[in-house]
Amino acid sequence: MYKEEYIEKAEAALLHTYNRYPVVLDRGDGVYLFDTDGKKYLDFGAGIAVFALGYHYKGLDEAVKNQVDKLIHTSNLFYSVPAMDAAEKLKEASGMDRVFFTNSGTEAIEGAIKLARKYAWMKDGGHDHEIIAMRHSFHGRSMGALSVTGNDHYQEPFKPMIGGVKFADFNDLDSVKALVSDKTCAVIMETLQGEGGIYPAEREFVQGLRTLCDENDILLILDEIQCGMGRTGKMFCFQHYGIKPDIMTVAKALGCGMPVGAFLCTDKAASMGPGDHGTTYGGNPLVCAAAAKVLDIFQEDGIVQHAGTMGQILYEKLEEVKNESPLVTAHRGMGLMQGLEVTCPPSVIITKALEKGLILLSAGTNVIRFVPPLIITEEHINAMAEILKQCLAECEKEAV
Ligand SMILES: *Cc1c(COP(=O)(O)O)cnc(C)c1O
């Protein structure tokens, strides 16, 4: 079949909720992807920050295949060794006390919201508790996760949202303080805002929030779904700030392609008990075998340290790009999660890059996002920057 035929069939069968790029991806190898025509792409998107270890990392496929041969699913009515294994490793990596595995990031957010509401309900039996979320945030598309996502455009057709959510400005502690009341049960935010445009949290903001939450017995929920799992040069982004959340969500790179997420909490925030929450597939042996192996590889092969080192190199390269191109107006990020703000539509640059064999993502309305596999090397970063500079130069010419 020709590419056009694949695309036509897909568009005829799938609900059109994505404007996809006209590329049919077929296989991956390291930090490269290949489409059905055999064209090779350097991957700086990693399946939206999922493939931290790139494609076919040594040992990971084998761990998944072994589990396929043993047992894929058990239901959560029984114990399984992979879930125990993955939970222990995740606890150790995060310093949190308890883990609930989910099928996605969105579902992890739902669980986090329920933990916070039940925590407050156990104190006063009320049904009017409030959550403070951030503008320009992204936490997912289900009704609960969408309700704490600070994006009117995403919410508008689906109102009413769940009640009791108020929005503050990211990195503005006073705007959070102004919303705190005796009804507030949680503050939820991404430690480094991703979809909204790559905005890192400031040190004073995170530490101030921690103090504010402690003083008012409010639970601090940090969404590490995109910025966690080594991406910023620490295993979890909050570890840069010398604080710990009460609840944390993780997904994307946790299974490196196997669909698994989790919400984690401290013993203090572990409000839910038998009957309060559940999932049929969540944390099944197959995805947990992948997560456990990913966590092993991270530790044994120094993936997080490597991400930190490469993050610095990427930072310097992108500074160079910014200084050379008048179309680039800002540069933000941490580790291997960075963004360039541009004055032309990001999709124009992304389309040009695709033609030249480079996969990039956008974030917000005017940001090009860089979230490569964490195993990227300096050569890959240089190769990416060369293509990016060409794309920007072309855009500049076309704009004149
Ligand atoms: C991707 C993302 C989600 C949603 O995760 P899904 O697996 O797509 O449900 C939530 N929060 C953040 C910060 C994300 O980047």
C-alpha cells in the first residue's frame, strides 16, 4: 500500500481528534524512526516524552517478551510479582510511600484528585472541597483531569467541569495564597509545565507552595507525567527543589512505550482504602514488567546522569540557535525538556523538519518543544540543531 492509501483508510476509520502529520511510522531503532517508505527520522519527540530509552534498548524488549510468555494479565484481585517489583522500585526512586498503577497519565490524575478529596472528607465530612490548579497547565482529557487543566479552549465544549476548581498563576505564590480557604484540599501543578509551553517552576514558588500547604494541611500534588523519569536531570523534577509532594503522578516514560502510569502518595495522604478506587488492567504484569525493567536500566546505566549532561549540551546548542535566528524570542526548560518560543507557527517549522528527517513537537501556541530520548548523544544534538537552523532560515526567507 502507498502512504496515501494508509492515510486515507485511517482518516475514514478514526475519530478525527488529531491533525496528524502525513507520515506513517513503521519501526524504530535507537533514536531513529523509519516510515513505511523507509525514510529515516531523528526523533526529538520520543512519542511525546515516552521513549526515554529510545527504540529497542538492550534488555527491555526481552523483559516484555518474557512476560508475554508467562502471564499478561491477572486483575487486581490477585498479587503479581512484576507489580510488587515495579512498585518497590518506584517507591525507592521517588521517596514516596505508596503506589497505585494506572493505564495512563490522565487516570493517574483522576486518582490523585480522589485521594485529595477523600483526605479532606475524612477530616470534616464536607462535599465542598476545593482544588487550586494553574493556568496554562495540562493534566489530561477525562472530566476530572480536564477540570484542573488551565485551558479554556479544551474545557469549553465539555462544561460543566467538576466543581470546586480554582485557577492561580504559575510561579505566582500570591495568586495561590489569594485562593486558599478552609475548603482547599489540594494544590495541583506540573513541576515543569509541558503542553502549556515549557515553563519551569521557580525555586521560591515551589518551596513557598510546600510551606503554604503544610501550614494549611493542603495536599501538594505534583504532576510529573512529562517532566519525571529522569527527563530534567533528576529522577523526578521535584528533586531539584529540595521538597517532596504529598501526591505525585507519573506515566509517559514509566513504561517506555508500554501503557502504564501511576499515582504515588505519602502514608499521610494515603486516604483511599478497599472499595474506594480500582482498575481492571491497571498495573497488570505485562506493563509492570516493562516498568520494573525500565527502572532497573535507569539505575544500572546511569540514564538520569546522562540526561543531565546532554541537557546542558542541548541548552547551549539551543542558545546558539536562539542567538542566530531572529524568529526565536525565548528559550526555556530543564534537562532534556526544553522549548524555543518562535514568532512563526511552530507547525511550519515542524513540517519542514519532517521533510528533512527530524521529528519535533510543539507546545502551547508558539513553542517548539524538544523532548528527545534520554539516550541522545552530542552528535544527535548537533545534527538536530543543523536541521533546525535550516528550517528557521527558510521560514525567515519566506516571511520577507
Ligand atoms: C501527557 C500528560 C498527561 C496525560 O497523560 P495521558 O497518558 O495522555 O493520559 C497529564 N499530565 C501531563 C503533565 C502530561 O504531559
